[in-house]
Amino acid sequence: MEIPTIVGAGLIVIGVGIGIGRIGGSAMEAIARQPEASGKIQSAMIIAAALIEGIGFAALFAA
Amino acid sequence: MYFCADFKMTLESRVMQTKRFGFLVLLFSFLMSTSMMASDSHGESGEISMKEQIRKDIDHHLKDSHSFHLWGDHDEGTAVGFPLPIILWDGQIHTFSSSEFHHSENNVVESKGSYFREYHSKIYSTDAEGSITYDENHEFVANDKPIDFSITKNVFSLILISALIFWIFSTVAKRYKNDPVPRGMSKIFEPLVIFVRDEIAIPNIGEKHYKKYMNYLLTVFFFIWMINLFGQTPLGINITGNIAITFALALITFLITTFTANKNYWGHIFWMPGVPYLMRVVLAPIEVLGMFIKPFALLIRLYANISAGHVVIMSIIGLLFVFENWFARGAFLGLGLFLSVIELLVAFLQAYIFTMLSALYFGSAVEEPHADH
């Protein structure tokens, strides 16, 4: 595995981590504001996380 | 004094507790069995080092093969499994069992006058000695390949799992004829079907049209979920981790979206309302590209998630053989177990995401024009 591949993979994981982290964070804030809507917020969070992970995996496979 | 007046557990709750505990034990032992199936033939076999042996075995688990190899080792002669039929077409049909490839030294089989050779798990047409010619750059094999319709491990498992799903649902459906209350197996599957209908189909497609698509959505949901779950078993079945299978699923979604779309959908792609005319010309190619990229993302997401999961778990199990220290082995076994449990969640989640996004695309295909343009 050459260096550019590894650096690329690292960047991808950073990107995915930041993205999912932000979604998780805003989901937590939203649940804190309105605990009744926590079911909907949770489903939306999981969906968004899966989408981001999809891109992450695709890019990891290419790298 | 208020003693715990309801400490006296009823018989039913005790049964439930035992059942729950028994289920957990079963689950953990099942997941551990994946590690156990990694047979001890991974010992030093002389020429190949441990790491290469592990890599070879992971590869073997991920790829398709022409025989169903359950456990044991080919070289030591303790392999247990069964060969699958091979069906080839190169002008005439050739069928033979894949065990014949192992009978001759060069993996050459003769059938109706033409010779075939299995080389690196692909079948090529060749001559009586089984010669393989490479092209100029020495990268690809230049022999002709017959069209390969064989029943391979993936096809065989697909047929089995489809038969299982078909049997489950036809039984469940038959039970509803006489008795509207669900019993037995229906108790699990009715909430799941309602989940697909109320959480996936209706919010995305709308009340008017969702019934047309329910068949496909239900099929794809349970199909992907069951196949992902079977991929976690120690049998080494890796169906959704095969890009051809996910490609077929995404292709069907794409075809259904394209062929049941109404004028509003095409309008939004080529001549979107509410956008200045110059921008429409610019945006139209991007939208056309998006039309193809969306199913492509579906395909890549499912393939990459499942393959990556399999590779990670098998690598961790492989690490068990590299390390000599028992403490490290225990830690990696625990990690592998933990990841297996997460893989169960991923199995469900990927099925849910695929179905939900398909429903979203179907919804955009049958959307009525709304008033804000």
C-alpha cells in the first residue's frame, strides 16, 4: 500500500467522522430541545449516517 | 411496610426470562461459531506464510466458487463439501460436475470434444493439454471463455434463501385466510410488513400510489436482510458482497423508477419548472447524470458495507492465528464477537436504507405537481 493511498484513506475517514459527528451532535441538541420528537429525529439521524457512510465506503474501496 | 409485593415472579415472566437468556446464549454461541469454523489447517504449511494463508482464505470466503466447501482442507484431503454443477455454453451446452476439474492434473475437463480448464477459479476454453496463453502485456489470459451459466455457490445459496423466504411468506399468507389474528410465525412478520408499509412506503410514495410498489419494496427488504444475515453464518456465503448481485438490485430499482414515472418526473429532470431558462439548460445534464448516479450509489453502498464488514471480521479472526499470546487472542476474539453483533445491526440497517431510498425514488417518480411553481 503506497503512501498516497494511505493518506487518502485517512482523509476519507476524517471526512466521514466529521460528518457523522455533526449529525449526531445536532440530533442530540434537537432531542434535548424537544424530547417528544426523539423517535423521528433518531430515524432521520440513522438515515443520514448511513448515507454518509455509503460515500465513505465507496471512496475507501476506490482508494 | 412495603415489601416488594410483586417479587413473586409469575410463571410467565420466569419463562420469558429463561427464554431471553437462552436466546442470548444461542446468539453468542452462534456468533462464536464463525470464529470456530476457522479451521486449524491454518498451521504453517511450509511454503506459504501465515499471513498469506490468511489472505488466501479471506479471498476464498469473499469470492464465488464452483463447489460448496463447508469445512476441512483440500490439500490434506479432509475437505467436506459438495461440488456444484457447471453449465457452459460455447455453441453447445456442456454440463458436468465441478469435481471433475480436480480429477485431472491440470484441471482440464473434456466434454463433447472441447476442453475446458479452471484457472484461478475462472473457466477457459483450451486444448487437450490445458495451455493458457497470456496477452502481450502478460496481464490477462487470452483464452476464450465460454459463457458460464454454472450453479455456483452464490447462485445455489440465492436459490435456497429465496425458497426459504417464499416458503415463509406463503405460509404466513395462508394463515390469514381463516384467522385474522396472527399466530406463530405471523407474529414476527406482520409487524415487519406493517413497518415497511407505514414507515417506508406511505411517507415516501404517498397514499395514492404506494400499493403498486409494495410488492417490490417488501421483496427487496426481506431479500437483502435475509441474505445479509446468512452472510454472517460460518458457511462462507457472501451474496450481497458480490457486486453483480447488488448491481442487479439497483438496476431493477432504476428500471422501475424509469418505467413508472409520470410526466412531472421527466419535467423535473429536463425542463424544471420555476427555474430561469438558461439555468435549465445547464442543469439538465446534471439531472440526467443524477438519474444514473442515484441507483449507482445504492449499489455501491450495499456492496461496500457488507464486503467491508466481512473483511474486517475475517481479518480479526485471522489475527487470532498470528498472535501467540493468549491474552491478545482473547481480546481479539472479544472484538470479533462485538463486531459480529454490530454486523447484525448493519444487516438490518442496509436493508432498511436500500428499501427506503428505493421508496424515495419511486415517490419522486409518481409525484404530482405541487403548487409553488
